[in-house]
Amino acid sequence: IPHFDQHGEQIGGLVLMYDITRQEQMKLALRDSEERLRKFVSTTNEGVYFYKDGIITDINEALLKMLGYTRTEIIGHRPLEFVAPEWQQAVSNYVRVGREDPYEFEMLHKNGQRIAVEAVGKTTSLNNEIYRFGVLRDVTAHKQTEAQIRYLAHHDALTGLPNRVQLIERLTGILALAKRRAAQAAILFVDLDNLKLVNDSLGHHAGDLLLQQVAIRIKEVLREADMVSRLGGDEFLVVLTDIQNVGDVANIANKLLQRISGPMQIKDRQLSVSASIGISLFPQDADNADELISLADTAMYIAKEAGRGHTRFYPSQSA
């Protein structure tokens, strides 16, 4: 600020100086922080997007690759537009209450494919404005692996039928329901008579193909409410629900024998196998899964003693 004398000549001035070192350091630190954030966002394999007032303002290459869109196809749009419809309400609630804990939902690829993601949202300040950003990790492969593990834990790998673990779970429920309804059920223990001959003459691969065809044929005879399980080797177990009388069980058992023994095309050869079937009844013979299976197994050995292609009820009543 200049100072003048009475004649208008400048005789001095007032200079005010402010130390802005701290402000400059803060600006530099902010720029460094933003630069580090940009580098991290651009190099991470996880998808990252920023949005303000519900509109996407920026997105990294990883998320573009994950979703199959270009940058211009996403920026300016709302995040929910890329979320699977049934998950949109859950995602909206997460954002609305400002949660910052990890959660999972499904997004949609540009081609319509569903992508399972694990996501976390955060609130941050950029250039003195409040933004939300989301970090997403594609867990589709992980989910598929988990599903495969669960499937293998409850299904036979060769035939795709329920294994013994799932059999006991479902049979226990079936018996409990039958007990409440005062209904009857039947257990059919099916054992193939000459699978070993197929394995020895044509190899185990041919035997596996035969088992797969037998599984299909058994399912073709059963009703929707019934179930069939492969216990292992050449043994299958059939559960018949809502049985009206013993004659119905015998008829189904005979249909199974006929269907199983029909010619099968295996390795350019026409083969046939026979089966032996043992039957136990609920609640006449026993009232729990393990005992019913054991009694049906016993009846099956009695059927085998009578020759191939026979059925026997426990205790050894001829079908």
C-alpha cells in the first residue's frame, strides 16, 4: 500500500506478507494423495467407480473389463443400472444408510451374463466435495467352485444322482412327513447282478457308461415325488412316497427290473444287465432311515439267492 507526501510524491509503502507454506504443503499433499489414489485405482485388479449424487463420475479399467462396457457407456449413469434387478433394492439400502462393510450381490455384464461380486462402499472427500466410491471383486469363479463342492458333497460324481449323504437327509424328511400324514413309504435296494462281468470284459469305462444308463432308466420309471440315489458300486436305492398298498410297490419293482434289463448300447456293443431288488416298508418294517435301508439290503440278498432278476420284500415275502 503506497504512502504519499503532501505534494503527491511516494515516500513509502506498507507491505503485508502472509506465510502460505502450510497451505501450499497441504495442496501438494492433496495432489500427491489424489495421484496415489489414481495410480492405485488404475493398477488394481478390483473394479473401482466413483459417484456423486447417484451418478457415476469415474471408473477404472478393471471394472470396464469386468462389465464389458466402454467408459462413455457407464459415466453419467446410475450404478443401479448395472445391478441385477433382484439385487437393486439391497444395493440401494446399503448406499442409503451409508454402510461401509463388505457385502455381495450380482451385476450384469453387457452381454447379459451375471457376475457375482463382493463389494464395499466408502465415503470420501475429493476437491472439497463428498463422493462415494465402490470397490468390487469378481467372485463368480469362487461361487462356482463353492457350488461345485456343495454339489459333489451331495451327489454321485458319475451319475449325478443324490449320494448317501443327501439320501439320508431327504429320506429322514420324507419319513417324518409320512408319519405326520399317516402315509406309507417303501425302500427299494437295487443291486446289479453282472456289472463285474462288464468291467472285466470291456473295462471300467464301459461299466461306468452302463451305470449312467441304468440311473437314467430308473428315473424314467419313478414319479416326481420319488427319489433314487446311488450308494456306490452297482447299488442304487429308490424311495417311493405315498404308497397306497404293497401291490403298487411290487408293480414298480417289476417295472424297474424290466427297464433295467433292456438292451443297452455300450461301446458299439449291445449289452444287458439284470438286477436284484430288496424292499422294506414304512412304517410296517421300521420307522427310521438307517434301519429301513438295512432291511431292504437284507431282502436284496435274499432276492439274489433266488437267482437273477428277482425282488423280495422283507422278510422274504415273494413279490
